[in-house]
Amino acid sequence: MPEIAYPDSVKRGAFFQTALREVSSLGGVTGAAVTSNLPASNVDNEKTLFTIQGRAALQANEVPAADFQTISGDYFSLLKIPLIAGRFFTEADNATGARVAIISRTMANRFWPARDPLGQRLKLGAADSAEPWLTVVGIVGDARQNWWNPATFPVLYLPYLQSSRSSFRFVFRVASNPTSYALAARSAIAQVDPEIPVTELKTLKTEVQDSIAIVHIMGILMAIFAVVALLLSSIGVYGILAENVAQRTHDFGIRFALGANPRDVLRLVFRHALTVSGVGLAIGLPISFAVSRAMAAFVFGIVSVSLPTLGLLAGLLIGVALVGGYFPARRALRVDPMVALRYE
């Protein structure tokens, strides 16, 4: 918002309040809200120091800190963030009303582990800051802000009419195809002030997909590498078993000369193929499982252990081993015993 046209928080708050009403009145829109940051945006929230009333004064480097967001009252219900205790913000939480705040579950557990946070007072900054005291009126569930952070951080929510900003993200829930509301949403905001730009408009699904785009790229690359590795391992298994059967052609000739059944020889080859594959899988599967768990611990949401996938790949390699033994064995079975006895 241009500072010349909206020099103070009162005018900025009035604009967003009116714009929210216009968007909410659109047909098919079941609710609208504003927020300073969206979940899954992969943009970290702003940080703030705060002081809890009644706590001993701390050194500057010991003052507790939390993320903070500025939102409107329907923000939590639109995004299905549950209310644990207390209440949401209302229109009465404006510039002339008592200063209030809502905190996340993590913030409540961390800074009020043994007492009820509702009704407690805090203020932004150190104990000697000029910021007003805020009363905690609600506790809500945690929301992941950044996919790359496995831990949840304490979050302090402020009402937009008491902590106005020059820009907000609008969030509205609709009854049908979200993309069909783009033009109507732009028009509704333009009716309030046509000079205010709407920089982007997209669905929350697109927002989430954009935030994890690097995960999709990594997934494609890992899939390509996995296919190459699987092909190389399959070729290697086939080659080892084929060479083993070829080296045993003289042994097969002796067995045939002594009256061995071709099926018994084929069974012997399969047993060897399964033994080789079993030893390899007994070593490889635990390592794969351990590496997957280790990667999942370091990078949240990217790598998860899939036992069906590991089982499928193990079965595929066993199948390759059987094929690698079967076809060379068939060729060896068709060789004349006298030729096989002279084979070197």
C-alpha cells in the first residue's frame, strides 16, 4: 500500500476491513481472512522478542522470542487450525479495543508449562519497551510454516486491526473451482481502491506445490538415478550368474555323463542364484532401510521408508537372478556331454 495514501494504521486497517467484506460477499465464497504469511510458503515468519508480565527481568540476550503473524479473525477456521482454548479474534479487537493476542500450542507449552496461559499478559520487546501489554485470549494448534523445519516454533498471533501492515495475503475459501474466482476477487479489491495492486492470486494447492518444487525435482533425479542403478545391478547380477554357469559347463558334463537329470542341474543353478541374491539382499536391504531413516531425520517430509517398495525391488532382483541363471543353464543343458567334458 502506498504510504502517501495510507500514512497510518487506521487507514490501512480500514482498507483491509472493507476489502475483506467485499471479498466475503462474493457468491460462492464461504469465508475470507488476511494474514501476513501463509502456511507452507517456506518464508519464515517475522521474529519478535517479548516479555511476560510478572516474570523476573532478564538480560537482553535472555529475553524469550517467538514468531509472530498478523491475521484476521476467520484465519484459523478457514485453514482448519483448531482452537484449543479461549476464542478467536473478532471485529471488536480493533484499534480502540483492549490489546489481545493468540498463541500457538507450542508457545503455550514452552512458556506456561505449569499454568493456564489464558488471561496472561505479555508485550513485544524487552521489559522497558514502550509497546502495550497484550492479553492472551486464545490458544490454537500448531501450523507448519516451513517444510524444511521439522520442529514447530512458538507463534504469537496479533489481530490485523491492532497491528496493521502495508501488505497482507488474502485467504478465502470457495465452494467450487478456486481459479474461477480470480477475476471476481481482483474486482472486489479494486472496488475499494483501484490503485492497490494485487500482485499474485493462486490456489493454496499451487502455493504448496510451489513450496515443495525442489522436492519434486529431487524426486525425479533420484528416480532416474534409481532406474540406472537398478539396470546396472540387474546387468551385474545376470553377468555374474551367466559367467558362473559357463564356468561350470565341465561340471555339468560330468553330471550328465553319470546320468544326472537336467531338472536336477537346473535346480542346482537356481539354488546358487537364490543364494547369491539372498546374501546380497541380506546386506543391502538393512543398509537401504538405515540410510532412508537417516535421510528422513535430516530432511523432513522428503524421504520416508517404504517397505512395499523395498520388497518390490528385492523381488525384482531375485527375478533377474533367476533369469540370469535360467538362460545360461538352458544353453548348458543342450550341450552334448562329450563337448561339455572337453570344455575349458
